[in-house]
Amino acid sequence: MEAIKFDYSNTALIIFGYSFVLLILITYLYVFILLRFLIKMSDSITESNSFERNANAVILDHKYFLVRLIYKGRSHNLYLALNKDDPNTYYLVEMKSQEQYNSFVCDERIVKKMHDLQLIPKTIQSGIYKYKNMEYRYNIKERCGPSLKLCFQHQNRKFSDQVFATLAIEAISALEKMHQASIVHCYLKPKKFVTLYRGVQLLLTDLKFAQKYKLRQILNQNTKNKFQYALALNKYSSLNLHLGIKPCPRDDLESLAYILINFYIGGRLFKTKQKKTKSDKIKEVELQKMNLIIEKAFPSLPKEIIQFYYNVKLSNLDQYKVINYDELKSYFYKMMQKNNNTTILKSYPWNQELIDPQKQSSISSLSSVVEDDENESDDSLIEEQSILSVIENLKQITKTKKLLSELDN
């Protein structure tokens, strides 16, 4: 019987032809999907910009209408709002698109616990607002603020010793309550602390990196942790966070120490070179922290701040040591008494100047600005413009003209 012969050359040619056609179809499909995605993104951006332009026409829950955009960030936008039933009271509205909501998710259990502890701005109402083809999740909050960053600028980058010590004590108290609930913030900087209109209490904001911790948890360092905490790194982060070590309460206290030092020396802590990438700046700051000897770097620092810093830093060496928050506060009580300030501060100096109900209409742009950028140089332009407009508005107030005259220098 004669064997059947196959023409392998023709078969290979046919297979090649089919493969080529399939490759072309896959390429066209990929291009089609990519174009659809880009068009959708473009529409999303266009609608988002349209929403921002027409914010004044937006009414939430039939009574809260947006006055203007005061902050534009990656995780949310922040609007100033009025209640038509009470037009003399301003509110803050945190607005997130669906993409922003999916990208930055806070642990709801932590948010609820912090809300119960009255450590974050009170949320009055939440909901979903539909604008054209997009959904926005909103949170209406009681207006608080300004943040310590804005207060620092308003005070010409210099707090009096009594105000400085009071801020330190209140910040430690806020962290103490949070840590007692087994929560660490992990993302502290001046703009994450906000003041109230009355009293001296401080609230915390921005919990997207906050997490629960276990007492006496084992310190560990690995590549996964280092990558996990990289997004939270900023110039006030603890050295352990730079190294990828699981955060604990001492890391928040170390961040607070850097914030306080930065306040006292006029905002000159951990300066980095211009025109560097974010990762380069973070690495440079990490090296500065490793080599920092604060009494040599800043000889003018009071011994109480130095003692606070080393108390926190040395306690990191012993993870089983219980933090004595009263001892940490005592340094700043001593700092107050050093200048014969025996009376406890009941309100901050800017409360009377900025939060007087009769002047609210002229300072409506002043509010708690929740900042999500990792570096001071990356601040939202809208926030900076808001700060400048606040300063200009304040200059129109007779009582504050003299106080703010040096801000232009």
C-alpha cells in the first residue's frame, strides 16, 4: 500500500497565515479597548471638571449647597458649603468620584472608632450625588480648622512658647486617646492636626494609612512592609517607617517630635535639594534622620523639646516599655512655667481673630484643609491660593492688619 504524503510546506504556510490574521485581530481588539478606555477617562475628566465649574449649582440633600472649591487633591475634593436653613453656619463637604473612592479606602472600623472618640471632625451626613454620568460620594462635616499648617503661617511661622507648649500637650493627648484604642495614624504632619473654633483641643484628619496594632507586637522588617509603607512616607515619618518596620505608637510620637522641632525652628527641618524626584527626597530625608543630633543641629532648641525627642527615640529600642504620656506632657508644662506662664491657655490667639461669628462672612475661605500629598512642595495649588486669599481677607480686618503686615516680606 502506498503511504500518504503530506505537504508540510503548505501546512506551515496555512498555519502562519492563520496566526498572522489572529495577531492582527488581537492587535485591533487591544487598540479598540485602549481607545475606549482613553475616551472614558477623557469623559470622566471632562465631567469632573464640569462638576467643579458648576459646584455652586450643586445642592446636597435638598439643603446643603456648595459655595466653592477650597481644595483639590488626588483622593478627594473639599468644598465649603452652607445650609439653607442656617445660612450663617459653614460646613465642609468631602467629595470623591468613584475612581477616587476605589483608590483610597479607609478602614471603616477605624473611622467609626475615631468618630466615637471624638478625635476626627464630626460627620453630619453621607450619601451619593449623581452628576451626569458620574457618581460622587460625599461626606458633610462640621466645619473645623484651621489646620496647624495654616495657623503656623498665620502666626508668621513662629508660635509663642505658651501656644507652642499648649499645642504639644493637646497633640500628645489626642495621640494618647488614639493609641489607647490600638490605632496608629502613620501619616502625621502639620496639616493632619486641625483646631476647633473654641478651646484648645486638636482633632486628627486623613486616616487612609491608619491601622490597628497589637500590644507588644513583634517588630519586623521585610521588603513587603517597606513597599506597603512607601506611600505614607513624608518628611515627618519615623525612621522605622522608612525602614519598613511595622508601625506602633512610638512612630506617631516620633513624627510629632519632628513636627514640633520644625515649628520651633521656623520650618527649616529636613530641607532637600531642588529638582529631585520624590523618592530621592525621601531617601535624603531618611539619611538626615539617621545622622540627626538635634542639640548640635539646632542649638537654640529648649532642653524640654530635646528631652521629649530623646525620650521617644530611646523608647523605640524597647518595644515592651509602656509609654508614659504624662511624662511626655510634663516637658511642655515645664516649658510653659519657665516663662512664668502659670495660667492654662483656654483658646488660641487666632480664635478671636479668625473665628468670630461676626467675621465669618469675610473669612469664609478659612477652613480645615485636608492635604493628601506626601511632600510640602507638592501641596495643592488651590490650597495655596486659599491660604493667600485668607491672608488677603484678614488684612482687611483692622485688628489683624498689624499682625499680618510682615507676611509679604
